[in-house]
Amino acid sequence: GKATGHAGTEVYAGLPEDGLHIRWPDYPGPQIEERMEAKKAATMAFAEANPIDRRIFDTPDARYGIVTTGKAHLDLMEALRLLGIDRREARRIGIDIYKVGMVWPLAHDSALDFVRDKHEVLVIEEKRGLIESQFKEYFYDYPGRKPKRMVGKEDQHFKPLVPWTGELSPLQLAGILANRLDAEFPGLGLSERAARLRSEDAPIIEIAGAARTPYFCSGCPHNTSTRVPEGSEALAGIGCHFMANWMDRDTGGLIQMGGEGVNWITRARFNGNRHVFQNLGDGTFYHSGSLAIRQAIAAGTNITYKILFNDAVAMTGGQPVDGPISVQAVAHSLRAEGVERIALVSDEPQLFAAADFPDGTTISHRREMDAIQRELREIPGVSILIY
């Protein structure tokens, strides 16, 4: 097989005879890993023949190089603007930027050609240094194509430079850039300009006694559904209902989406299998949370899952749930998993018919919420409250 560039040039002839992709009858085995190796090589060849990365200023004989990608590139360009460095000024100073289009695997020759012999290369990327680490791996194999110095997550003294936690911002990068460029090009005076930028704090509106603590929307069922009886506690889940954490509702904890209650399954082994309520949105239940309930059933954990059914993924804008879901379907699926006690509470219980639910399901008005929860917390094993 051959991979060709945009000019028709052959750049890779190492394709397996039967192609890169899975073929019948491929079973799990070494051939899958071998194909992954071939796929990576083919990807590198394609990137070299059809460049995805690009130089922004294309400065001849630039002494200073900056490597970016994605949002970090936009932050960098705004930081340069704040410092008064446009294309013409960057070329005058001797700065060039290499914008990575394919983060992994990093295009080999074009990336090394950019950094080669530069006095310093600054790698700006959010989170982990994925690009920076690939450069340094290449430098080990090709020491003749490296810059005099590369910095990124740490400077040359191994002190933190570009953070790998949190979010980068143009103002934050302006300070980093100013310090690095002033050291490389004395006389620019960028550090003073960056300091003035940081001193110009954005105006803050302060009104005595007023606070904007996030809270449930008016009319949202979470206002009532996240309350627990006196003497009980609840665990938070992923969703708007997480805000119950700071509403004095005996609710706490943090767990990944779809893992609601799993942390209690292990804790229960060491606390006498105490009972707890676990909040779980209907969207999360549909795509992954039902598996957590299944595990709790298998472990015999004393837990009541409160499935907060509002027919929307409210936390991210009110989108519909991933697929078809109904209160009745949730109840029947949980009975099939082995849950015996299922309770439904609603503002309009008259809209639900007992015949549409598993035997023994109770249908009540939300006014009965406290009494129903007190009953459920006394039932061994897993119980369900659909609100």
C-alpha cells in the first residue's frame, strides 16, 4: 500500500498487505496492536505530506519560537496584542509561532524544522504537556535538531511556568511572555506593560448584603426533591441538584457522573451499612447511572436512590435526555434489576395509573415526601424514590 501527498509523492509504503483496518476474521490478538503501529506510521506520513501544522508569522531566521494549539493559540494571539506585538513587530523582533493542528502524534520533520537552532522555544498548551513531551522525546533521538532551550510547563530552573491546572487566559500569558521575551530581547520593556495590564483590575460591583449564590430555578422540582428527613443524609450527584451541597440539606459528597452511590457501597462496609439517600438525575440514570444502582443491589447496600425526573438535561441547557425514557419505564427497569420497594411522588399524582407500574409501587403527592422517605430509610437494601 502507498500513502501519497497532495502533490502525488509517495511518502509511505509500509501498509500491511490487508490494509490498516480490522478485517474478518480478526479476533483479539497481536494483529490489532500491529495495525495500531501501522496506523500511527501512516498518520505521520500523511501529516508530513499534507501539512496540518503551520507557521503563523513565518519569520526568517527567528530566534524565538512559540508553539501552541487550540484555545491556547487564541489566548496567545490576544496576549501578544495586549503587549503590542503584531505580525510586523514579531518579525522585526525575531519571533515566530508554530500552531499545531494535530496534537498527537506530533508531525516529526516539520515540528523539528521549526524549533531547530532557536535560542528558546516556549510551548503553550492547556492541561498536560502533551506536545512538549513529544518534542523532548524527539530531541533524544535527534539531538542535532533541537533548540538551545525549550520551556513550557517549567522554566529552565524547573520552576512552574505555564500552568497545567485551571484555565489559561490572555492576561496570564501576557505576563509569562513579557518576562521570557524581555530576557531574550533586552530593551523591549514588555514586563512593565504586562504589570500595568494586571494592575488595571476589572470593576467589581459590590452591594452590601447582596450575594449571588447559585440556586435552583424558580419552580424547579429539585427545590423539594433534594430535601431529606431529620436524621438522614444524602449524597450529591452530577447535575443541577449538586447545588444541594450548599443549601443546608444534609447533602454532601462528590462522585463522577454515573458513579452515584458507588462510593457509599465501599464506605458501607466500614460504617455498619448505614443508610443513605443518593440523588440521581433521570438523564444520568439513562446513560450510566443505572449501572451504579445495579452494583448497589449486588452489594446489598442500604441506600435509597432518589431519581429526580424532570425530563431534561437541565445542567447543560435543558436538552432532552439521550433516548426514550418515562417514569413507568424507569420503574419497570428497576424492578427487573431486583428492587422491591419503589415509590413515586409527584405534584400531579392523578396523572399516573397504578396499573402502569410494577406491583407494589406507591403513587403519592409530594406533600407525603417526608413520611415516604422515613419509611424507605428503614428498608434493608436498595429502595427507589422517583420524584
